[in-house]
Amino acid sequence: MERNYYSDPLSLFLKKSEQEILGKLAESHPFRLEPHQRNAWLQEIKILKEALKGFNNGGKVYFEFSIPRLGGRIDALVIIRHIIFVIEFKIGETEYSAFAKDQVWDYALDLKYFHETSHDLPLIPILVASEASNGYPLTEKPRIKENKFIEPITTNKILLSDALRSLLSLDQLQGPSVDISCWEKGRYNPTPTIVEAATALYGGHSVEDLSRNDAGAINLGKTSKALTQIIQEAKKNSKKVICFVTGVPGAGKTLVGLDIAIRHMDKSQELYSVYLSGNGPLVRVLREALARDKIKKEREKGKRIRKKEALREAQAFIQNVHHFRDDCIEDPRPPLEHVAIFDEAQRAWDLEQTSKFMKAKKGIEGFDQSEPDFLISCLNRHSDWAAIVCLVGGGQEINTGEAGINEWIQVILKKYSHWHVYLNSQLKDAEYGAFEEISQLESLGRATNKEEMHLSVSMRSFRAEQVSTLFKELLDLEKDVAKETSVELQGKYPIHLTRDLNKAKNWLRQKAQGTERFGLMVSSQAFRLKPHGMDIRPKIDPIHWFLNGKEDVRSSYYLEDVATEFDVQGLELDWACVAWDADFRFNGKNWEHWSFKGNRWQRIRKREKQKYLKNAYRVLLTRARQGMVIFVPQGEKSDPTRDPSFYDPTFNYLKEIGFAIL
């Protein structure tokens, strides 16, 4: 499939008429061509033709070059000799807006990171505000970053030609000419954020467009295909099945679930599916992101859609699992969906927590089913067939009453003997806590092994796949192994350590490029970071924190509001600062678990709550896609709640792992 609406060797582009090029663009455009789009293309063609005069010795021009990860298209991409130019036009504009700079920057970064034949080539983003009064090369010199990458160049329609010539002459960027044929064959292996992925899938891209296909990873497309096949066979043979998809943090489990749900979001389809999650912040952020994207795309087509309508569409297939549960309590009939995808299934409530909630919130006495039991029973109401997909993260239970995966298996063994289970060998790992139950299922012939159902490589940490492994080793106190893994990560995924919060904040701001998102994260038990301006008691709005721009004080960019493990689980940042308080402290030999009550720290004795606290830090330490800094306070001798002895051993332990000091 062509990734652009129009492309030609530079020499042919210069020879062809503007109307001929416009015709090709209009032919490839999937929507009705609005006058404003037609006029913009004509202006872009004219400006580029004028700017490229004299450059007809090799090179190639592309218009509307697709970037599926970001759900957009580059206005023009031009290859001249040894450089790839990524050009964003703002026709009629007289200013270079920060938004437009970030837009072209993001497009160029996407190619640099995820298009394999662009990794090592000089790549220059250029913003052309056609009517601006000044621009490069008359303004400041370009800033060349690592790996032959330049921060966005701003110029106007008159100076664009001079800008191209000046950039081509830079000594630091010299090298052999781009092999265009080879470049075009390069694979696009994106690792999108969950918000980007959901938006792209919702916009019509396939999961294959958005997943890696390198030799080290089981492609998400294979997992999605295996699940689809199982669901289709269940329908064909009138069977009931439950599938467990596991994976390391950031491997794309949620993306697999969304792919199934989005491909079957039409209620008239027999395979109509619903994506369910008990993760309130994730549900809210995804719905809002899809609604905003829908409104934006409709406006680009010259149409208007109300926010409520856009949100209603997103809510149809991304639902809060507790609302689904409540609907099934009120209505005893089978649910409309035959297929339900439960994200973070390990966080479903056990019998005690479910019973407490039903009594306190619903007035239902003696409720005798755990959440996994009740959810299976809802799909079991179908007389013919049903399928459940459980997306499971190991070691990520972070709240009271979260049952873990063994509750699902126990219920299936005791009450649902006609349900067949599909799983993978990783589910027997100790972190899932279900070895005996799964072995019993297998001995009864009720389980089928499907290795495609484990995602072993993190897509979140695209710079280095061993990040989740490193932090598992660190938290499990496997110091020597963690030190080895840390050495392997050096140069790929920066992890720094500091006792100065301002240094941490400045590092985040310097590292982030374009709209790469950064923010501060803390444990929900981190009550004594308040002297450093981090107060966990005011709850953030995850929509503002994760989706709003740099100009919004409520966004993560401002580095004022902090997010806890409950806000960020299932979501991610590009760059993160994790602030480490005295709630989870190292004593030189083991971890200690503390909760701040009133005016002092109290030991956490219950094993279950100790596990939740450790898992909270596991979640926080695996949210960053590109790099992170860990802030451990110095403490304060005059404050008994922040004694340096609470923090120093933790800092020294992290330092011994090999993290660089800021």
C-alpha cells in the first residue's frame, strides 16, 4: 500500500503541471475534496516548485506521507542528496506557532525512531509559515542534536530555497547520498503510546501498522489473529472459551484488546465485542482522546460533530467494567455482546471486596460471587457461545481486594466445567500465582497452550526492551543480576539518579522533544514529599494530565501536579521522574514497607499490603518509554518523619545498581 498520496522523482515533479499533481492528490484523497484543502495543496505545490528549482539532479518528492502512529500525514517529504527534509506548510500564516513546530518535530522524530532506513540519516523538520516576515537562513543557526537530527527550522515561502541550500552545505551533516530505493523499502516499526494506538486503530489503521515485527518480538498482529480465530471457532462450534493474554509491562496487551473491540464495534455484527477495564483513568483518557480525535478529523472534512456525540461513540466499546457489571445485575438477560475483553483482569475483585462493595454501595446483602465469577456468569447466560479475553499483567495488583489471576482459574475449575481455557506457559510463572490451578486444568484436558498469547517484549520502552526486566530484578533484590542488566541498558535507555528535584525537572525538559510527554510520578503512600512541593492528596484529572498541552498548568508538562500508580497504570510517558519516598525503603538488606498515619510512619505488616506497595513502585518504574530520572530526597535531620536514614540506604542501593548520578 502506498504511504503517500503523490510521489515523483524531483526532476519529474518540476516538469509536471500544478493541476496534474493536484489531480493525483485528489485521486488518492479518501474524502470529498473541500475547497480549502484544494487551495492549500495548490499553494504548497507552487511554493515547493519554486524552492526546488535547480535541485533537479536526483532526489524525490512525496506529498501527504502517512504517519500511522500519530494518525496524520506529513505535508511534504523531500529527499535531496544526503538529507531527508520533513516539511509542514502553514499557508497564509504570518507566525511560527509552538503547536506547528511541535507538529513537524513529532513527524520527523517518528521517522527517526521508527522507520528503519531513516535511523542514521540526516533528517530535518522544516516549518513553512508562508507569509511570515522572517525566517531561516537569516535567523539563528540550526541546532544539531545527536544522530544528525536538527531541531525544527522555521522559514517562509521566499526563503525556503535558501534554507534548503544552506542546510545541505552544513559540514556536520555531510555524507553519501540517500539510496532512495533502499529507503523506500525500509520497514515502519512503530511503538505507539496507548493513546496514539487507540486513536490510530479507531481511525482505521490495522494493528499491524502499529506494531513491531522485528525478530525479537511476537508481533501483536499474530496475537490478535490467534484470538480472532479462537473466537470464530467458538461461534462456529457453539462453545464457550476464555483466553488469557499475558505480557511484560508495556508489551501491548491493551492494544491487542482494543484491536479486537474496534474491529467488532458494530452492534449488528455477530462478533460484536466490548472492551472493559476497571482502570478508571485509562478508560477516561482513552475515551476523551478518541472523542477529541474524532472532532478534529470531522473538522478537517468540513463537518461538525458535538463533543457529546463523539464521546458517546467512544463509550460504546470502551466501558468501565463496573458499569458493565451493574448493568448485568439489573438485567438478568444475556448481555448484547458475545465477546468481552477484560483488561487488567488480575485486578478484578475477590469475593470479600465484591461482597463489601455490593452491600455498601448497592444495598445487596450476602452477595456470594467474586468479580471474576460474576463476570463469567454474565457471558455464560448466552445459550449458544461466548468468548472472554483476559489481558493479564504479572505482579501489578496494587489495591485492596484485587484477586489476581488464580481467582479466575479457581472459579473456572469449580463452576464452569464447560468453558475451555486458552493460555500460555508463562502463566505458570510465580508472579501470576496460579501454577497449581493451571496444572489441574491441564490434567483435566480443559486448557490449550497458545504461545502467541504471551507478549515478551516491551513496546513501551522502544529504546531498550530490558527495562521491565531490570526493575523486576531491582525490586526482587537480585542486585548482581540487576547491575548486569543496567550495564546492557547504558547508551540505550538513560536512567539517572539524583537528590536534587530541580535537576530532575531540568533533565526532563532538556530531554523531551516536540510533544514528547514528561511528568512527575509518586507512590500513593508518598505523604512526606510535600516539603518538595509534591502533594498526593489533591487528585489530578488524568484527562488534563495526560492529554492537555504545554500551556495548561494542569498538564504533566508543568511538573506541578503528581500522578500516582492508580493514575498511570496502563498509560505511559516518554520521560518520567519517579520520586521515591520513605514508604518503600531499603534497610541495607531488605525492603521495608511503611504507611504514614497522622504524624508518623507505621510499619505495614500484612503481606498482601506489602505486595501492593512493591507493585506500586513496579508500575511507576515501568511507565517511561524513553528514559527516566529517580529522585530520592536527602531527608532532613530536624524532621523525624524525613530522617536521612529513611532515604540514604535506598539511594545507595540504586547507585550500586549503576544508575548515573545527576
